[in-house]
Amino acid sequence: MIQQRFSYSEFARPLFSETVAMAWADPTAPMPRLIGDEVLAVEQVRPARAREFGAGRAAAREAMSLLGQPPRPVLQGEDRAPIWPRGLTGSITHSARDCLAVVTDAPEIRALGLDIEATAPLESALWPEICTMAEMNWLSSLGPSQRGHFAKLVFSAKEAAYKAQYAVSRQMLGFHDMVLTIDLSKQRFTAQFTAEVDGFSPGATLQGRFAILGAAFITAVELAANDRALSATTHS
């Protein structure tokens, strides 16, 4: 099982371009060493949450090392989003058993979004909360035994798209503020905004990719600095 967990970063890495490094850490392992003010984020949290935070930072620093970057702290903002060191951008995701981080120092990449979710079906009572009508129609076109499984994929893809847009907009979005189109054969998706989002053109669409690895969905969004989804003000 350990070998399968390590393989997540190996096989999910191609979801991003070559200038993005990915690393894995174990959120159930003993608390790794934190750097500087990172300790402030775990002063009053449960031990499990502290280990999760620590694993995220360990994975981020391993990804930094793969880029040839020195280890640096990744602090946490009041919104709990990572504060990446100057010159770096990235994304961190956790499940109960795995933590993955992606980091890049490439100036042509504006934002990254990464999510990992167990492929266990999403409860049907949650589908209307997560899915737009168009997504519900897509789920209804699948076999009954597949719908909960791929409803979880919708959730994961929206999480990845949310993280990427948040790095630009710092704007909270709801699940119905974007609508997905998923291509299962190509393992790609698009997320189109249905709300106005700071820093993005009206109706902007983000491009994403996903992998199904064992018992996990891994979803990814990489936003280039010159992506046409970004508004003109963002490029300046």
C-alpha cells in the first residue's frame, strides 16, 4: 500500500507542465519540522489537523527541492490559503491518507490548483448542492452505478478550479458559480464561471485535467500568465 501511495506523485505529475514539481507526504506520520512562523498555524488545532498541515509543508518543500529551490516556509493566511514565498506559486491538497503539493518557479504560470479525493461515491443528497443543472444532466446520462462516483469527480474538479482562481481573485465562490464539462475519454475538464470573478474575463473558462489512480481522483488546473481567461488588468 505504501508503494501505491508514493506512486500518486509519480503518475499524477504529468497533469501539469514540466516546470511544475510535485511531491507526496504522509499526513498520518509524526509531525514534521516546521519553519519559522508556520508553527503559528498549528498552535490551537487538533493533532490530526496539525499533522495534515505539516505534511503539506513537507510536500511543498520536497517539491521546492525538485526545482532546485532552498526550503522556505509556506505560511497560512487568515483565509487558511497557503502564502507562497516570493517567486513561487503552488497548491496543496490532502486526503485522510495522502498529501500532495505542486510548486513552480516559472513566471509564465500564474496559478495552480490541485485536489485529491477518494473515489467513494458522493452521497446523492449532496449532488444538487455541488452540481449545476447541466452537471446533473450529465450525471443522469451515466449508468446508475457510476453517478455517485463521477459526482465526486465533479466535486474534486471544482475544488482544483477554485484553488487556481482564488490565487488570482481572492474571491470566495460557491459550487454553482462555475459549470463543468467533463471529457472522460480524454481525462480533461473545463470550468466556466457563471458569476463575475475578479481578475477574470466575463464567462472565463479554466482548463483542467484529471487522473483516476487506484482509489483516488486527482484533479489539476494550471493557469498560464497569458491565459485568455484572465482579464486585461491581471496581465499588467
